[in-house]
Amino acid sequence: MIKTRFDDIHKVNCETRKIEVHRDGLEHPSSRIIYFNCPWCKNEVKAYVWSMCGGGKRCDCGAIFGSYGRGYKLT
């Protein structure tokens, strides 16, 4: 498995796909969370909104997700 980094997103062999949040919530004490399915492996991903806006969230398949509702994966 190749782990994608944000430095890789402009490379020719990096694919981008839109994510669709299917539920969200609030965890104690006040962290907003979202859940979405990885567009590549279809596994559910739980992400803190602050993390998506910062360093991003990684799926087990190596894809990385950022703050604009997009995922990136080296192919």
C-alpha cells in the first residue's frame, strides 16, 4: 500500500474524488465529527472537522482527505 501525501496531489498518477458525508455528530467535550465512505475502498472513515482542516485524514487504503471535500490517492 502506498500512502498518499498532500505533496503528491499534483502528480500525474494521483487521482482525486469527491467525498459525501453520510452522517455527522458532536463528541465530548465539543469536537465536531463527520463520517463518510472512502471513495476507493468503501470503508467508513470517521474524521474530526478540525483535523480535516489541518493535516487531513488518512484511510487504511492510503488515501488522504482534506478540507475541500476531496480525497486523493496515488494510483
